[in-house]
Amino acid sequence: MMEKTAKDIIELIYQAINNRDIEQAIKWVDEDCVYEDVNFSKPFQGKNAVKHLFQESCDNVPDDLKFVVDEITTGDPLNVGVLWHVELDNIPIPNGRGVSFYRISETTGKLIFARDIVEPPLKPGKLSFFIIRLITPLIRTFLKQDSNPPKTQLLLSKLLWFLAGTYIYILLCSSPNFILPGEPVWAVQPETIKEVISESINFFFVLPILNNLGISIMKSPVVHPAIEAQFNFAEAWIFMFLPLLLADKRIRNFPKVALWTVAMFLTNVFLLPYMALRFKQPTLEKIEEPKKGMLERIFGWTGLIVGVIAIIWLFIGRPEFGDLSQKIQYFMTQLQSSRVVIAFAVDLVLFAIFQVILMGAVIPPNNSQRSLRFIPFFGLAFWLIL
């Protein structure tokens, strides 16, 4: 019969940790213990690894930070659940709650398994339901092992996953002027935020055109025409991708409308992973010509009109910023200093590549329109319209 129950042992471990007595705490840990802390990607296996975890935890927090047990189960001598929170100088820390499960070895009477789940600092609320709906098909598709695509496709999938990670890190997260000029998202400057908001307000040139026609529902923010042209050209291009994504049968049961919606705001942050997942799926034996209707033509005409306006806007829009050569010179300067401008430039290149791949997957080889996929932007617009 065990001298101490799971409740007794876990309370002794908590007390030892609060006293920063690692040797006393580890005394109750089994040699084969598996300790899972969801803050870490891998579990800690073995007594020495758990001891290292305890030591690191104690060394990197203030001495007056304590774990306080709120509730602990008592009905099972070998298994125990704990609700706890963290206090600093007897003051509860915000977002410092947690729940843990512990199992005691029936043979040694020591901790053999543990799992700690800590309250997250960010709480998305109902947004989490949308995120779950979006990523569930991604996870399901990623984990599927029933298909066996060629090694070339798997290599391309891995390459695209690498590009996705590189895109997110270099363009969005890398330190200022480390790899690229400009600031990352975690150090974005107020003027950059203002510029992005102004570009978004002038989406598809609706407000600037209305203002030029004398209609002043709202004053259009003044943005350099070269930056406005680039932003709206990129938005017009990704706008036309929705009918193309829906026509692509390589990935089924996927929330493509949701993907496209977030891609309109975050572009290749989401489109790159989709393309990577796509290459893990088997190639379709036969390409069936998609039926195009009014929806495809509306998207095609809208994208084409906005894209043409963007090009014209670069030439004649906001003349107070100078002639075409001055606008291009300003754009080249921004291309060497603004991470937002660089990101959109990279997006345009990737859009051209993805257009070739996706149009090639939905247009049969014997179709005369198949060659349109090699004409960036305009080829997609014409295919949707024709």
C-alpha cells in the first residue's frame, strides 16, 4: 500500500518548487517520468530532463513568484487534477492560471506522467472558432497519408513550405535592417500604419475617383500614386484568384472563400501554404473545363478595370507628385526602404507563378486559352471574361 497519495506527492512538489528546493521536488519524480508542458514543442523525458525543467523555471522567475493551488482532486490515489494560479508577492498575476494532470507510478510511488496547460496571454474569443474552421482542412490535408504523389511534387511542396516560412520570417518578422530594410510587424512605425490604412481606404480607387468627380462622401487620403497603383494592382490580381481557386479541384472540401478573404488582406501569408498543401495531393487524371458564368465575368471585368486604372493612375494620378520619372524614382526608393512595398512586389512575382500553376490545372491542354496563363494578370482577366 502506498504511503502517500497522488494529492500528497503533488502538494509536496509544489511546495518544494515554491521554496526553490529542486532536490526535494525531484525526489518525487520517477526515473522514467514524461513531463509535458504545452509551452514546449516536445515533452521532457526522464528524471534528469524534468530536473532541468524545474531548475530553469526556478532560475528565471522572481523568488516571490509562487504557484497557488486552487483545487485538487482527491478521489484517486494514483491520478490527480489541479487548478492553480501564479502570484507575485501575494498578488495574482493576470493570465497566470493553469490546469495540470499528474499520474503516480503504482510501482515506485513517484510522478510518472504530467501535463501542464497554461492560460494563454492572447484570447481571440469567437475569432478562435473561425480560425479552427479555417485551419482544420489544412491540418486534415497535411496529415493525410493515403495519397502517394510523385517525389517531384513532394519536393515542390517542401519548397513552398520553406518559402512560406521564409516569407513570414523575412518580410514580416525579421529585425529592422537585418535582412531587409524597414521595420517588422512587431516594431511597425505609426507612419507605416497610417500609410497602410490610407491605401486600404482608397481600395480599388473608389474614393479618389468619387472625389475627382466632385462627390465628397468622404475625403480620400493622399497617398503617393506609385504606392496606390502597386497596392490596387496587387489587390485586383488576388481578387481575380477566387474563381480560379474555386475551379481548382486538386484540393476538395477546403474553405477556399475563407482563404481568399484573408489573402485579400494578408496575400501570400495564406496563399503560399495552400499551394504547398496542393502539391501533396495526387494529380488529376483528367482536366475538365470549368463552366464559367456571370460570377467569373464580374470578377474578371472588375479586376481588369481596376488593374488598368492602377496603371493609368501611375501615369496621371495626383500630378502634384511630379511626372512619371519622378514617381518611378520615388517607387524605387521605397523598394529599397519600405518593407510594405517590398512585400507587395514579392506578392506580384508569386501571383504570376501561382497563376501559371492554377490556370494550367483547370484549363485542358487542348484548349486555345491555356496559353493565357503565361500572361501575368491580364491572362487571368481575359480567361475569366472570355
